[in-house]
Amino acid sequence: MVVRRVVPNIPSDAAQESRAFYGLLGFEQVMDLGWITTLASPSQPAAQVSLMAYDKTAPVVPDLSVEVDDVDASYAAVRGAGAEIVHPLTDEEWGVRRFFVRDPNGRVINVLGHR
């Protein structure tokens, strides 16, 4: 299994102000779905941060997103280990296949792969 990127998700009702703030650090907006905005470094595109007002289909805003090359294998591994699945494996309308799992620290991780 290969990890492609790791993105912190910041719960935010202040997307515009947050975009401006992270712009001071060199981030630029690369995605805006209304409920989630992703900012990235132009020189290192995998260096990202996401701002989330809510999650469109899941019960919580995840703390972290981890993009992997094989989301089905990741799902099987964490289920096999008995980890708590917070949001089931789902094909989302915006082009990702994902699930949420709770880590041993209680953090919710969005594990995803692009379709």
C-alpha cells in the first residue's frame, strides 16, 4: 500500500478568512466544493490543508485525510484489525472512494483514493 498524501482537515466556518491567512504562508486554493476548500503549495502540490464547514455525506468532519493507492486494501486492513469504521466505504459523487476510521487516539481519519 502506498500513501500518496496526507492532508490536515481544519473545521472552519471562516473559509474566506482562512484562505487569506494560509495565502500568507504561500498556499493557493486548488479546490472549492462549497463545504470543503483545499489549499496547496504551488511548489509542492501534495503539501495541502483543507478547510471544512461540514462533510457532505459523513457524520463528522475528519481530522485528517490520507490518500492511498488502494483504498479497498486499506479498508480490508483496518476492518481486519477491528478498528472502528465511522463512515462506510463509499463512492462519492466528487470522484473519490473513501471511508472514515477512528485511530487509537480517537481521531477520525478519512482514507481515500481517486477513482
